[in-house]
Amino acid sequence: MSEVTSIQPIPEPPSKRKNANAIELISGSVGGASQVLSGQPLDTLKTRAQTAPKGQFKNTLDIFTTTVRNEGFLALYKGMLSPLLGVAAVNSLLFTAYGASRRIVSPYPDLSIPQVATAGAMAGAANAILASPVEMFKIRMQGQYGGAGDKKLSGVVGDMWKEYGFRNGIMRGYWITFVREIPAYAGFYAGYETSKRWFAKHYAPNPVPIWALLTSGAIGGVSYWIACYPLDVIKSRVQLSKTPPLKGHWLSGGYIAHEFRAILQEGGARALFRGLTPSLLRAVPAAGATFAAYEVAKEYIINHNLL
């Protein structure tokens, strides 16, 4: 077990350093990798709950047992390669955009929680450009059930490009990803900062313990899903669909309303929350690991003047 038990004071706020973006980029990559490695199995259960045909599974436990029995335990890690390869870019963009958004929202480092939420929403909007294709390929890998036609990531990417091109293939689901990311990351960062500040006040003048950062990260992750979950269900269905969204709706995002109505017709309002349980369970270790790894990496870089 690591000897690190608390986060020590950072000598200089990264927002005042010339290399602040580079620090955010590297720390974000470390945090993102931690998120993927700790949360992928539950993410697979979540995606299958969202996208499986009605009646294929009884509940989340049935998805787990059926997947392991028919495809083996490693099937829970299907689709991990896409976010793991893209994690440096996606999380670097997210944390860098968040750092930049904080400076846009206010020239002062101590933002209010509403300002934090605004900066998070801005970062989420920027993050969608990379998150959309990375998640689309992950979802299409997770939607393979061990049949003879299953393909590796390279095959999935190649097929989407050859059959549908860039707009309807590689970037399928961009607008719903964009719409989802705005409330999601407003909740993500607001939840994290609210909890972290409570712990900081409680432990002052001592440093915030590492377990408190993990807890704050977990609260941020839960806030993320509560803020956006029905939009995530729509996104998963759109990105896993055999055909692109309705012609003429790609630019307007009109397919979002179309898919929303289709979900309600198939399973009612409850269908908009399929897979929520594994999502919330995943949020605890995944988001906690993300923020803790991010904070520790940032602290290490600054304290050792690596940048």
C-alpha cells in the first residue's frame, strides 16, 4: 500500500504558473487512466443494460452472470482499449478545459460553487469532441456478445469509417454527447468541490486526507450520473444503432428527441434509467480514483518542479 496518506500543501497555485495547461494535461491523463482501469467492468454492465433488447436480461446481476458464463470474465473489460488509448487525449482536454474555464469564469482562484459548475459545463462542452468517438467505439465493442462476428477495435473502427464515413460513422452521436456533457460535468465538478471544501474546512489547518479526496471524487461521480443519466441512455442507443440517426437530423440534433420518444414508447420513463445502478456503483471507485490520482500527480509535478 502506498505511503501517501494526505495531500500536502501545493507551493504555488497552478493557475498562476505559465505551464498550468501542461500540468493539467499530464495530471488529467493519470487520473483518466485510473478511471478506466477501476471502472470498466461496471461500465460494461451499464452499457449492456442500456442497449440490450427488451427481455434479454432480467437485471444487472443477470447481465453479469450471463456475460461471465457465456463470454468469460474478461468480457467485462470489452471496449476498454478505446478509452485507454484515448484517455490521455480525452482527460487531458477535460482537465485542461476545466482549468482554462475556471480562469475565464473568474480571475480569482477561489470560485463559488455555481462558478465551479459553470466552468465544469464549459469543460464538458469542449470535451465532447473527443469523448464522442472514444465512447462510441467503446460502446460498440461492449455491444458484442461473443458471437462469431465479433471484431477487434481496429475492425470496428474500420467498418464505421468504410460504411458511414466521418460524420455518421466516427462522429456518430456527437450532438447527444455534447448535450450530455454539459450538465454531467457541471454536476461532476460541483459535487467534487462541495465535498472537498467541506473536508478542507473540517480538517483545517491540516491537509485533506487522501481518503477524503477519494470520497469527494466519488460524490462528484455520483453527481455526474444523476445530472445526465437519461441523456446517456439515449447516447448509448444512438451510438450502438445499426444505422445512423435519421437523415437530415445530424446537424440539428433532432435525432435526440426521436430516440427519446422511442425509448418512452418501448419501456416508459423507467427505460430512461436502465443501468443506473451499475453506473452509480462504478462512480464510487472510478471517480474517486480519477480525482485522487489527478490531485496526487499534480501535487507531485508542482512540488518537484517537473514543469
